[in-house]
Amino acid sequence: MQTKIFKKEKEFCIFPTFPFHFDGTFHKPSHFPDKLSTWESGKYWQTIRIGKKLFGLKIENKGKTQKPKIKVSVFYNKNISDKEIDNIKREIIWRFDLNADLKEFNKLAKSDKRFYPIFKKWLGMRNSGSESLYELLIIAVVLQNATVRRTVQMMNALLNNYGTRLKYDGKEIFAIWLPEKLKSVSEQNLRDLKIGYRAKFIKRLSQDFTEGKIDELELRTFNQENIEKELMKLYGVGPETVRILLFGVYHQYNTFDHIAPWQQKIYSQLFYKKPLVPANKIRDDIKKQYGKYSMLAVHYIMEDIFWRRKNEKIEWLEKEIRL
């Protein structure tokens, strides 16, 4: 594992569309705990790769819900160009959906008497995706058929062997490797990290990205159907992974078409207060109520229960996530 220390720093500001919820956007308690970012109220740290160059980020809340402003501090060790600063700013705006227009969604939320208190509490929260397409794919692979505890073990093993540790602003944050770094790594080397069949997926996906089979930035200009077609060309990427990527990387809100078994149990409790409701019924009910914003609405309700978990024990939820 490589370690880099960043001491130089440059700052700029971003003004998200309003309303805006900083903590709800930059911290997602429903995500499995990893070494890729850290958060405290009003402050967030992560690494970002522009081209092949790594930088450290510190993002701070400097505004209010109706008048949002965030300050970004970029940490580096040698030099940084104006173009790199512009690219970092562009990536932050895109990844955290900071230019989103949620007026229509917020109006729809007001008509939901049952869940409106949740929507009101998180008013302005975005469905942020802090990772690049390749990085989120790696995370999706280690999430497959695994408990949260197992996923954490596998991710830590991969980061400790192939990731980069950045030290800056008193923090230690890890960065996922470049796909070409695994070119000379055998599938057996990966299996030795006890990640099982996922070794093959990670090896082949890394090869696809090394060969430039997909252009993450170009896909941002495509419609949902064409993004889906392109993503399905990647090795091992099926409908469930595509759904994760469409929402998490490309901010498509109308992606509530497939419900995994673990999600079915949680949604059954959240929406019906029952142990298990048929997945088709959950899907149809949600889509009827929230339409093209179905996935975003579910995201708000899901994140709310995980924020509650930070302060109270929710027995049925603990049973499902097994962390």
C-alpha cells in the first residue's frame, strides 16, 4: 500500500441549488462503513482522482438551507493547475448532484401525509455518489451476496493491498486503485485476499476500464435507456448493478424497478410495518405514488431510518444488516 502526504492547499466555493441539506447529502449512514471518506457535522473529507492524479478534499458547509454555500479545500503535494481545479469543481457538482432541481419532487412530497415529516426533515438532500463509475462498480462487487461485516472485510483487504492512503488535514483517507494497476495481478492473487468469485469480476472489470470500453463522462449526456445499454456491456454487470449505477452515478430518479431480497425486508417494515410484503406490490405501490421520483423518495425514507439508527437501536433493522 502506497502512502501520500499532502500539505499544500487551495480553496474555492460552490453554491448548490436551494433548498440544500449538507449533512444529508454528504453523509449516507445506509452505506457500509469504509475508509474512503469521513464525516462530521458540517464537514466531509474524501479523495478524488482527476485523470491519474490524486487529491484530497475537505468540503465544509458555509450556508443555510435556503441560501446554500460550500467551501472546498483541495489538498495536493506538488502542483495543481487551474484546469484541474475546474475539473474537481465540476466533479463535485456532478457527483453530489449539487445543481439538481427538486422543486417538482418537493411539491410531490408535500402531498404524502405519512412521510412528509421525513421529506421536510431532509429537505434539499441529494442522492450523491462520491465515487467514480469504476470505484462504485468495485463497491457493488464486494456488496454482492455478503453481509455488511463481510463486505467491510473484503474492501479493507483490497484497499490495504492495492489502494493508496492519503494523509492531509489531520485525516487518513484511502483511495481505490486505478484499474490498470491490476493488469499484472492474477485472479489467484485477488482470491488470496478471501474475496472469492468476486476476484474474477474485479479482474475483468478492471480490464474493461483499462481498455476504455466505456466513457463515464460521455454517458452523462445520454438518456437513461442508452446509459443502461452501455453499462450492460461491462463484464458481470446485470440489471441490479445497473440500477445502482443509474441512481448513484448518473442521478436517474426513476430506477425503482428491481428490489433485492434484503431491500424487500427493509421496505416491508418501512412502508407496511410487516416482515415480508411481495416485491411486486412494493414496487407498484411506490411507483404509483412517486412516479418518476420513486427511487429518490425511497432514498429519503431509507436514509432517515439509518440516521435514526445512529441514536437508537432498531431491532428489526439490526437483524437485517448484521454489522
